[in-house]
Amino acid sequence: MIQAKAEDWQRLLAEVDFARADLFLAHAIPGLSRARAQKLIENGFVQINGKTARLSQKIRVGTVVEFKI
């Protein structure tokens, strides 16, 4: 797996709840499909509150989501 530099990561703050991390990303990032969001999560390019994200992870208001596309 390719390691990303800290400055390459982008950060989002959840303002509403989402049932799944991939749904949140697909909603929050214009042009990003849910399938692409799933691949980003599966490949370790998404962190939730500083930890590697899981597909089924719930997103709550105030959750910090960091990602690298």
C-alpha cells in the first residue's frame, strides 16, 4: 500500500448522521460515487476520528473524516 503524506489528506466534519462511511463520502464529495468511496475505504485512504475507517462504520454529527483521493 502507498503511504500518503499528512499534507495530502483532506478533512471533513460531519454535520449530520449517516448510516455508513461510504454513504457519507459519496454525499460529501461532489462527483464521488459510492463504489469509489468504498474502494477508498477498503484501501485505507479514509480515517474516522484518526483511525482507519470501516465500510459499515456509522458517521455521527461531529465525526472527523479524513481522506485521500
